Amino acid sequence: MSTTVTTKTKGFPLPSSLKVIAGTEQAQAAYPYYIQFTKEDDDRFWFYNSMHFPEPMSVFDMITAEAAYCALGSANTRVHCLPTTLGIDYRVLNGRVYIGGNAVADPDEVAKRTQEFQKRAFYYYANWERLFAQWKNKMMALIREAEALPKLDLPEFEPLEHVHAGRGIASNHYILDTYQRTLEGYFRMWHHHFEFLLLGYGAYLTFFDFCKKAFPEISDQTVARMVAGLEAEIFRPDDELRRLAKCAIDLGVEGQFREGVSPDEVIRSLKQLGEPGAAWLRELEVSRHPWFNINVGDGFYHYHRSWNDDLSMPFAALPGYIANAKRGERLERQTDKLMAERKQLIADYRELLETAEERAAYDQMIELAHRVFPYVEGHKFYCEHWYTNLFFNKIREFGALLARHGFFPDTEDVFQLSHYELESAIVDLMTSWSNGSLPRGPERWPAIVRERKAAIAEWAKHETPPALGPVPDIIDDPAIVMLWGITRENLDTWLTAGEQPNSNEIKGVAASSGVVEGCARVVKSAEEIDRLSHGDILVCQVTNPSWAPVFQKIAAAVSDIGGSMSHAAIVAREYGLPAVVGTGTATQKIKDGQRIRVDGGRGIVTLLE
Amino acid sequence: MPSSEIIGWFADIGLSDRPTVGGKGGSLGELARAAIPVPPGFVVRTAAFERFLSALEKDEPIRTRVEALDENELDKILALSQQLRARLENSMLPDDVNSEILAAHAELCGEGNNPPLAVRSSATMEDAADASFAGLQDTYLWTIGTRATVRCVRSCWASLYSAASITYRRKHGLPESGVAMAVVVQAMVNARKAGVMFTRSPMTGDRSVVTIEGSWGLGSSVVGGEVTPDRFVIGKITGEISVREISDKHVQHEPAPGGGIQDVETPEEFRKVPCLSDAEIVALRDIARRVERHYGRPQDIEWAIDYAGEIHLLQSRPETVWSAKDRAPVARPAENPLQHVMKIFGGRR
């Protein structure tokens, strides 16, 4: 993963030169003290984590950064002991999350950590299947725990059965207890998330690195195709929609699914059809639990709701799937065919290697990548989707409770309180419930909530520098390279981005080959997905598994964020659509309705008008 | 007519026949026998050259006089070259050689037909993977009729005695007795477009791509460097076209009236238009892959596409530049396969 070393006098702005946007100082101060920039931070390199946090983060949502970096850091620093890197530090300014790696520079320290790493990581690799099976059990147990958290209730009088049973603990205690357990579960989930992740990526990158050296012109997407599996849970939600489409035809109720009809109307009309409609709705319930626990974002923002929370995304896809099935198209993903293609690809590249020695090394590396990569693909459904949905919805219950007691007008306002502040509001409420006096929160929070919402809206209007601080000579941190794809070459591009004349070309990662021209549909959020017509080119910030159904009707996909192994890339390859991902700026530079050309083999989007 | 000591039909010869049919002839035969589309033809074998030369040497020695030259005495080389070329070009062929060539010509062209032919030198050293001798001998395109064909065969032989060829041989101390030349006579492709391709990247040596260069008209404009060709790079395995550099192809080689070729200005509407469609690029890739598989090593190929859209290969020889490089293996198998991950996790040391 070496990157070229060039001398550059240019650098990015220092953190201290970046100002809090006027009028948002209080909102900025709401983030915990340990993630505010300090003077010392000027000496380090930071980059904006637009991949995971492309929009300003509300102060509650910052818990995702906190829990994730806590878990990532401990996995790297203390558990697997990565030789050359510790964890990731993060800071927040104007709602934007900047991160910086902690490299290990001292060779003796690297040597010591290498020994530890091999005792730990090599054990994981050697026992991967067993540990991964165990991981799934742990993760399911965690999900069941979260699902079993009690409903929140502060009744006027403690229920009689509690009293007769001699429970001896009043309901207000369980409000705080449930809140703390909710947070505890979320922090624990992120530890599970990172238990295998870096090791999985590392094995993949080992093979990737070999391929790039042996075949200097091989595309990232080709290596990705050799490694990617097809059985991951993340494909299941989309598979379920195809199954439901087929069910609708088999039951003769497909006529109820029409473009532009809301899920509520469809469900109402199905209920009126008697048994066939009821049968389909039963199948819907089977699919929903758990497979609709997939959210319309990466799961890092509270407003990335799941299909279960909002059925419009899956229902918008059903008419298309039904039409495809009626035309006789096979609805099931052709995994056997795709697996055969993968096998052939691996064999064909193997044949091109010059020596038996290289072929033997290639075999060793692809074997390891195939064993460990399923984790990288599979964990997301459980962590970023299923669990995260449970978590944010549980916090919503606290929001509803506090809103009922006048702490703020709207349930969703709860996300404008930090997790510490939320705990204080809960203690405020439990105190007032126990004392029979009024809570203090209703006087305090509404103004703060208003101010913070206004700050987020303001921050979203301002661009933020892609990086801060002195430019490092090299980027050698495997975590940063693996998870964010940041290389020294990227930084040089960022540094010169402002100097280039306006070009009608946008460069990105060549994710799925093919060339298509068409009408761009710039979709900023999942709610806008029904604006896509057949043959449009999807232009979005990031796509994620819940968007899979739109791929049946689009001609190509372009995203701001993502790499060759991103969801958009994998699905586009499967559908045979051109895709350019990780452009950084496509949603800003491309106008809705504009004609564009997408060259997915070269990673170039051309504005045609 | 069957193949003989004098004539070798493509179907009957292969690389192992190189000593008697030359590198180009052997390669074309090899391709034809592997069912790769090459224009039909035959080789006038080295034995014909030997008989011709023996007949000439009865009057006056040739080889001993060449061998006596000093590589630095350019004047003497030029004088002898001029004299020998004139002799070879103007002397009658021995009767048996002449009649066999005429018979083969008639069979290739068909009764009463006079299609255009290509007459190409096929030296026994040329195209060997270790000699960059290629290009020192002549090729005659679009020759029409028996007389022109026989004259071109003699001219090919005479080109062995060009000043450049003689100098090259003297410089490398190559014995004249080992110098022989076969001549390929084959149907000419009326190329709509033509060019070269390599079954690896000439830039990085990557074997997973095929690099194709092409332009309008006959391929001689590309081979001779008279036009900047369009350049395409396609994944050998994936079929992804990763590079399309479309150049301004100002000139093209076309058949001249009465034989030979001429420079023609490319019509304006074609100059900056890609000379190959994606389907053609893919089809060329398929053939390149078959040829490389057949030979078991990277190839340097000349191709043409006729007005009916058919692809023809005119030449294939081993790629020499990257194949000759000593390269450390990208990786060696590790006793513990897990050690490979240290490349990623172990830092740059």
C-alpha cells in the first residue's frame, strides 16, 4: 500500500483557522469537550469523513462516531494489535466529523506489536469459520436483547400486580435503566462490528495488492469481482421483494400494485380481496421480519429509516418486479451463474501469471480472501441496519415520552440532545414523576432544540475542507487506506481541485463497466426515489442495500461516496449497469434533468449540456 | 498442387519449419493450422533461393564476396549491394523453381483470376524472438499478375543484399552460408482498417490486457509509423475497454491503380472517428487471446479488417521487449499463507 512521496509546500487549512459559523457557537459547544479541536491539533493531519458522515451530524447522532471509533480503536490498538497503527481520533466542527490516524512510528514498537499481532490476528484467520459462527450467535443475542427492552411507561399509579408481586422497584427506575441498556447495547454492537472487519479487509487488500502488481492495469472492480461473494445477508431484502412479486402473481393479486399508489392504499385494497390478499400480507410479514430491517442510508443518521418504518421504498419497487416476472424474466438472483463467472475469472487471471511460484502465492491469497471476506459483506445487515434501526427507534420512544411531557414539541427533537443531555432529561422526568412536581426540561429544551436544528440547517449550506493540517508524506495507515481509501494521490487531487478550470468531466471510481447516456436524476434522499423513471441515471450521495430495487429501472448509477466494493458497485455489476462511485461531488455538479454520459469502465461522468 | 521442396502451402507448414519457410511463413502456417483466419497463401521455400543463388554463383561468387567485406567500409558495401541486388532482380529463375511458383500462383488465384497479392520476405532469422532483424527485408503489397509476383519474389531475395542487411550481418559476424530467405505469397486483404496489437501492455507489461492500434486503410501506414493510430486497451479476460485514444488519422494507404499502394488523404468525416467499433475491438481481443494461447506466450500481431467486416491476421510474432526482462516474482508462496497479510499490516519496511 505504498504511495508516492512528493514534496509539496501546499497544505490544507489548519484546524485553528476554521471558524465556527457565526450564530452556531452554542450548537457547536453542545458536542462533548473531547471532540472539540484544540491548538495542538494544528500539528496533525485530519480529513473529513464524508464517506460515513456526509451531512452535519446532530448532537445525538454523534454517538455513532463515538461508539464506532471507540470500538475500532480498541480492536486495532489493544485487541489485534495492528503493528503500524493505533486507533482513529475524531473531532467535530460545524457538525462535520474530521478524523486522523495514529501511526506507530517507533520501529521497536512496531516489532513488538508485530509479534502480538501474529499471535492474535493469525489466530483469528486460522479459526475464522468457528469465530464467525460464534459472532453471528453473539450478534443475534444482542439483537434479541435490544428487541426485548421494555416499553417505556410512567403510569399514574404503579400497576397493582407489581405491588402485589413485591417488585419493590418503581417504573421510573426502569426508564433510566432501559436508557442505559439501550446505550450499552449500541456501544457493544460496535465492538462486534469491528471484531473482524479490519482483518477481513486486510486479507482482501493483500490479494488486491498482489493483483495490482502482477497486472498493473487490472481494474479495481475486476479484483472486487474475484473476491465478492453473493450469499451475504445484505442481498436478502431485495431478494425478498422479488419473492413477494412472484407471490403476488401466484395469488392473482398483482393488479393491486401500481406505480404511484401508496403502501397504505395497496394494503387496504389487498385486505378487501379476502383470502388471496390476506395470504400476500402474511407473506409480507414473513419478509419484513427481519429482512425489512434495512435502512435507506448507511445507518449513521437517525433519519435513515428502515423499510419497516416506511414501506414506500419496497412498495415502489414491486410494480417493476411484477412486470419483469410477467415478461418471463427470472426473478431469483442467478447466484450459480455468477459464482461460475467468478471461478472462471480467477482461473483466467491465474493462467496469465508467469510462474508456478506466482500461481501458488496467488492461490494462497485468494483462498484467504474468500474465507474471510464474507464477514465484510455480511456484517452490515446485522450491525448498520438491523441493530441500528432498533437503537434509533428505541431512542424515539424516549423522544415520544419526553415530548408527551412537554420537553420538546416533537418526538424527533430528541436527537438534538447529546446522549449525556438525554440522560439528564430522563433523570429530570423520573424525578418529577416520583415527586409529583413538574419537570424542569420543558423550560430548558425547546429553545435549545430550535437553535440546534437551525445550526444544522446552516452548516449544511457551507462546504467544508476535505482535509485539515499538514500533508503527510505518505499515508501508510492500513486502517485509513482500507476503510476510507485515502491515499497520498487522493490528497494531491484534493489540493489541486481548486486550481483546475471548470471541466465537464467528473472523475470517480470505475465501479461497473459500460457506457450509457441519459437523463440525470439527482436524488438527495430516499424519499425522492419515486422520481426515478425507467432509463434515468441515478445520481446520489451514497447508495446502500435498501436502494437495490431501483437498479431494475435505472440505466446507470453515479454516487459521491463509495469504492469498488461499495454496495452500489456490487449491485450495478450484478445488473450489468455502468456505475461510477466515489466522485465526491457528483450531486453538487450535476443538475437534475441534465443529460450526462457515464463511462463505468473508466470512472468518468461527462456533462453533455 | 501438393507442397514440395520449393513450395509450402500454409496448411502444411508450421513454426518447426522455420529453417525452410522463414519466421513469417512458419508463423502464418502455424496460425492457419490453428484455424486462425489468415489470408490463403504459400511460401516459396529457402530451397528455391538456394537453387537460384547456386545458379548465379556458377557465373560469379556472391557469398564469399559479401563475407570479405568490412562492416565499416560503407562505400564498398554500397557498391557491392547495388551490384548484387541488380543481379538478383534481373536474372532468370531456374526453370524448375519458376514453374513451381507459377503453378502455385495459378492455384492460389484460381483459373483466369488475378487478385491482388502480398509478397513478403520471410527470412530464417527474422522474427526469431532474439533478433530484432525484422523490418530489414522488403514486403510488396498489392502485386497483380504472375510476372509482377515473380519479380517481387526476386526483389525480396535481393533485399537480403541491401546495404543495411549486409552491414547488420557483418557487424554480428553472421556466416553468409546460413543466410537464406523464403518468400510468402498470399492473398491481399483489401483492408478497410488495419493495424497491430500486442497481447500485453507495451507500457506496463501487463498480460491481462490487449493493446490495439489501428487506422483506416492498409496496415502499412501504422506499421510504417506514417499515421498516429487510434489506440485501444481492452481487458484480455474482462473485455472491458479501458482506453480509447482517438487520433487524427490524416492519411491512409490504399491500393494504387495498376498495383502497389499509394497515400490517400483520409476523408474529413473519418479522420477523427474511431476506426474500430466496440464489437470489432472485442473480436480482435478474442483472436489475440486464441493466438497467445496457441503459442503459450505474449504475441505481437498484425491484423486487418476487410470491407465485409472479416478479420484477418497478417502476422504474429513473439513479443520481445517485456518477455526478455528479468523480473522478480510478484510474490512467492509462503510456508504460512497468513504471512502474506503482513504486506498490508506490516508497514512499508
